[in-house]
Amino acid sequence: MSSNNRTRRNKQRNYDKIQHHHLLLRMETKNCPLENEKAEAAQMIHDIVGDIHMKLLAQPHVYYVSIPHYNEGLTAIAPIETSHIAFHFWKKPERRIMANKESNCLLEFDIYTCGALNTSQVTHVLHHLTKYEPTHIDATILNRKWSLTLEKHMKWDLSESTWNDYLHKLNSNTIRG
């Protein structure tokens, strides 16, 4: 095989690794992080990045937004080698947008990577959010390589099963699938 063919094949393999996956997570919880929990949120980002086998480019930036009042909550962003992680907790979301009556807090969370995200990695993210006592989730993985292609959608509500049962089911499906 000529070196030109080998070079083209190696470039194609590297190109195939690039997936442009985007995890969009909408989670309702019973508990919301407090203003004095910024360091814990930064550590959570460090832990998530390690667990999903990605690398931070810089330290996470975590803030507590108090004005405007309707937007109150913890917000964070961190650059990763393949793009970013960002999230915001709404401490007092509008009740009418909540899916579960036990929900007190709303989290919008996203990870964008030019790499790939799989169910196992999403499960790691969800495990880290357990301490906020989830009541409802909608999680979507989009593949943005060619367009906005839906790769996977996961939905759960406390009225269906316990959070631990749901995570166990995800782990079992990941192991089998």
C-alpha cells in the first residue's frame, strides 16, 4: 500500500472519530444547590469530565445568579478539550413548566463534544446529579456531524420508578447493549 493511501485511510479514521455529539439534559429536582456550594459544583464538573474520559482546558467558572430574581440559581461553564460543559439551576422555576409535582428546582445541562457520547457516559453524568434528588428528566443526545440527528432520547419520571431503579436499568442496558 502506498504512503498516500495509508495517509488517506488514517485521515478517514480520525474523521470517523469526530461525531459532534451534544447532550441536552432537562432535569427537575427536589433540591437546588445553594450559593455557598460553588466549590462543590466546580468539583462535580471535574469529576464528570474525568468519568466521561474528557479533559478540562481551564478551571470551571461557577457563579450564583441572584438578579433577576426569576433567574436565581447556580450557573457554571467549563471548556473541555472537545468543546464545553454548561449548566444552570433555577431555584424558583415557574410551577406550570414543571412535569412532576414534587419538583422544586430546574436544571438545564449540556455537554457538547466533537467526540462521541454514549449511554454509559450519560449515566455517569446522571449519577453525579443524584444528590439533587431528581424527579423528572428528559435527556437527548444529538449528533450534529451532518445535521441535528437524534441519536438517543431518554425520559424518566419519579411516578414511574425510583431514581436508583432507573439508573440501574440504564447501567444494565449499557452492559448488555
